[in-house]
Amino acid sequence: MAKLNLRPLDDRVVVKPEDAESTTAGGIVLPDSAQEKPQRGKIVAVGPGKLMDSGVRGELSVAVGDTVIFGKYGGSNIEVDGVELKILRESDILAKVL
Amino acid sequence: MAKLNLRPLDDRVVVKPEDAESTTAGGIVLPDSAQEKPQRGKIVAVGPGKLMDSGVRGELSVAVGDTVIFGKYGGSNIEVDGVELKILRESDILAKVL
Amino acid sequence: MAKLNLRPLDDRVVVKPEDAESTTAGGIVLPDSAQEKPQRGKIVAVGPGKLMDSGVRGELSVAVGDTVIFGKYGGSNIEVDGVELKILRESDILAKVL
Amino acid sequence: MAKLNLRPLDDRVVVKPEDAESTTAGGIVLPDSAQEKPQRGKIVAVGPGKLMDSGVRGELSVAVGDTVIFGKYGGSNIEVDGVELKILRESDILAKVL
Amino acid sequence: MAKLNLRPLDDRVVVKPEDAESTTAGGIVLPDSAQEKPQRGKIVAVGPGKLMDSGVRGELSVAVGDTVIFGKYGGSNIEVDGVELKILRESDILAKVL
Amino acid sequence: MAKLNLRPLDDRVVVKPEDAESTTAGGIVLPDSAQEKPQRGKIVAVGPGKLMDSGVRGELSVAVGDTVIFGKYGGSNIEVDGVELKILRESDILAKVL
Amino acid sequence: MAKLNLRPLDDRVVVKPEDAESTTAGGIVLPDSAQEKPQRGKIVAVGPGKLMDSGVRGELSVAVGDTVIFGKYGGSNIEVDGVELKILRESDILAKVL
């Protein structure tokens, strides 16, 4: 995938979801439960952070390249150069994979 | 389209949605999923920003001429000189296309 | 219509909706979509602005005489001297027509 | 009606709704629409104003003797000495009749 | 009724609702409408006031001995020494009877 | 019951609900109404208080040993050494029994 | 279980739920009621705390190694190296077991 020409607004990030197979390598399996279905993916673009009442933007806790776990039903799906991506808010991200 | 004679209030913007065909050129395809349908368009007018508790207006992150991706179901549809436009809040905009 | 003897409270305004025919003159047509139906009208009275936590009132962005576009389903309909008017909050106004 | 022995709390007011007939005199007719039904009445008692976070009470924009327009379905109906009254919050009042 | 051994928390009060008959004496009749049914009663205990963000407690506008009008469906019913009482928040009280 | 080895978080408390019989002794009977069912119990553990925006924790109004009245449907039921307990937030407590 | 390679965001924690059998040892039994089902588990990872308006992060009240009680239906289930874990917000934790 060529360099992404998308800049998310506020505290949004663009994530490239991983295939179910690739998750086995990292040791984390995300079961297909009925309760909630978190997914794993890599961050490919981040926004400038949420504008706070004080007028400054809150720094994001995640960066481009991070692998993260997020709720499957959050965000919006888009497709860039044939690649399926997801635009999420940082609050939809549950954890970073170290 | 002649110069737009509309001034949105607060953090609203006026967007001219692109046709589905034109999106192929920019390399971004927005699939027609059941979950949510983001759209792509060009900003033709912006408001002065949202009035914050401090009494100042928050500066918008987007400007006239920007191409943006936004949720299909947000905002209100209007028609100016035969052109279909959309009035959105900035928070309905997901990302800017660079 | 004689001078309006109504003073809206807070950030409310009184709007005289335009007939569908008159909107053609200004070049803006508001289509009758199922999603949302914005309307066009002229402001005939404005309130003092919303009382903020700081104790001052936020200045309104619209004034008597402005032509505005607003959501059809917001506000309350009243009738003064046989004229149908609408009392709206400023937040129900989408844009000013310049 | 003798002097009212009711003191509303916070930003509440007591209103004596006018009969439909009396509204014709003032030039304002409130149509019986299905969307919302504002009513007209005279304020007979006011509260001390809403206690704000700063610890002071916000001054009311209406006073005893004012004629106001308010949403029909807001507030609570009570009866004092055979007179039907309504206890409303100031935010339920749409406009003052000058 | 002996001295009440209950101390409400925050901005709650304990009210002894009056019987429908006793309300005639004070001149206020609370009709049994379908819309909402306010009730009249005497305050028998008050809380220390609501803890505000500033760390101080907001002073209550009502005191033990006050007769008040309140919404019938708010609060919780309890019984002390065979007497039916109601625990309400101050915000459920519409007005004080002078 | 031995010393309780539970420390509630924030403004939560652990309450040991009293049996219906024991409430007769204190003079307070909590009727089984359909509207809401408050219960009586003794506090056996308290949290450190709710963390406020200022960074300090709000002091609780109740302490271990207090007898309190609380809404029956709030909180979570747990069982420690065969004793049924309830974990509540302080805001679910209506009043303290003196 | 090897060292966990997950870093939760904000005020989230990762908890390893205990089996129903192990809870008997600590003396706390969590009954299977229909109202709500709290669970017991050990914290295996914690986030940096919630970012507050002041710009600092609120310190968590729990730490890695703590045994906690939490609502069964909160959070998201994931699986790491064959171990079922749960990602919760600190506010979903009811109490710490001392």
C-alpha cells in the first residue's frame, strides 16, 4: 500500500485491520463471541488530537505503526487503493499490543 | 457553480458531495456497506467555529477547497442553483483527503 | 405585518418562513427529501442570547432582517395578525443567506 | 384572584393561562397544530432563579405581570382558589409579549 | 408523630404528604389530571445540600416545617411509626406554600 | 461475620441488608410498594470517595456502622462467608437512620 | 502465562477472571443471580489513567496483582496464549479484595 493520503480529524485514527490468520502469530486470538467482537489492526494515520476546553489538543496515546485492539462495531469502513481501512476515535481503541 | 451565497453558523460547513465515479480517480473507494456509508466531497463554505465556554470560537480544522470524507447520514441536504449540497457539523467529518 | 410585539427568550429567534415560490428567486431550492427538510425564512425578532456559566449572554450570530435556513421540524409555530411565524433556538439555524 | 401564596423554587414561574378567546385581543393566535401547541398566559409568581455552579442565582428574564408564550405540554397544572395555574421552568417559556 | 430519626443525604428531603381533604383549607386544590399529579406535603427532615464541584454544599431553599408542592411520581415512599413519608430530591419540589 | 476483606472503589459502599423483621424494632417499616422498594441495612465497608475534577476525593457522608435506607434495585449482590451483601454507590443511599 | 504484551488505554485494565471454584478459597462467593452477576479476577495489566480536563491523568486505584470484583457484563473478552482475559474500565470494578 502506497503512503496514505488521509488525515483524520480530532482524535480519530485510521486502522488497517489484520486478517484473522495473522493474529495467531502475535499470540493473541480474538474469539468470535456474541457479547462483543474486538479486532486487531495496525494504525496507518492519526489525527491531531481532540480539542479540549482549554483550547489545546489532547495528545494521542497511539501512533502510526502501533498494533491495537479495538471494538469491531465502532468506526467507519473505507477502501483506499483496494485496501479496507477503518476510521476510529481513539476512545474505541481498547489496548496497544507491545 | 457561482460563488456560494451561504454562510453556515457555528462549526457547520457546506460540502458539495462528489459523484461515485469521481472517487475512483483519487484512489479512495467508499464501499456501500450496511454498517455505515461515508461519502466524499469538497468544502464550499465554512462557519466561524463553535462558540466555546471561554467565549472564543474554536478554529475549524478544515477550509474551503478541502476534500473530506463524512458520514452519509449526517447533516441536511439543500440545493443551490441546481447543485445538491450538504450542511454538516465539523464533527461529522471523519478525515481530510490530502 | 405591523411591528412584532414578541421578545424571544435566551437564544431564541422568531422567523417568518418564506413560501416555497419565493425561494426560487434567491437561487436556493430546498428539496422535499424524506431525510430532513430545511426551510428558508426571515428573522423578525431575536432574543438576548443564551446565559452562559460565566454569567454573560452569548451574542447571537443572526440579526433581525437576516434570511436563514433552518430545520423544518425544529421550533414552535405561532400566528401573529394572521401571519404564521416560528420560534426557534439559534442552534436550529443551519446557515445565513448572504 | 387574591394574592398568590405560592413561591416557586429555582427558575420556576407560576403562570395563569389565558383563555383562547382573550388571545384574539392581543393579536396573537396560537393555532392548534399537531406538531406543538404553545399557549399564552400571565406570570403570577417567579422563583429566585437557578443556582449556578458559581454559587449565585441566575436572574430571571421574566417578571410577575409579564405575558408569555410557552409550550402547552411543559410544567405541572395546579388549582388555587378555583383558578387553574401552571408551574413552569423559565426554559419552557418561548417569548415575552411586549 | 415523634421526632423523626432520619437524616436524608445530599439535597434530599423527607416530606409528610397531606391528605386530599386538608388541602382544601389552604385554598389550593391539586386536581387529579392525567398529565401530571403534583401533591402537597410538609417537610419533616432535610439533607445537608448537594455537594458541588467547588467542594461546598449548596444550601437548600426549603426547611423543616415548610409546606411544599411536589410531583407525585418522584421520590421513594417509606413508613415510619405507621406514618407514610416520601424521600425526595429538592429538584422534585415545584413550589413552597407561603 | 469476620472482618470484611473488601475495599469498594470510589464512592461505593458495602451494605449488609437487614431482614424485614429487624426493621420493626427501629420503628421504620419499608412497605412493599410497586413504585419503588427502599431497603434498610448496615454499612460494613466504604470506598475512598469519588475522584472529583479538582483531583481530590469527595468525602463520603456515611461511615462503617451507619444504618441506611437505599433503593432495592440499585447496586450488585455478592456473598461473603455465607452473608449476602450489596455494593452500592453513595448516591443510591436515600437517608441515614439516626 | 508468559508476561502479557498488552497495554490498555486510558483507565482500562486487563483482568484474568477466576474460575468459580477458586473463589471459594477466598471466602467470597458470587451467586448467579438474575439481577446482576459480578465476577472475581486478578489484574494483569493497567492503563495510564484517564486524561482529565486539567491535562493530567487520574491515577488508578488498582494495580497489577490486585484481586477485584467486577460486573460480568462490562468490558470485552479477548484470548491471549489460550487464556481468556477481559478488558475493563476502572469504573466497572466494584471492589478490591484485600
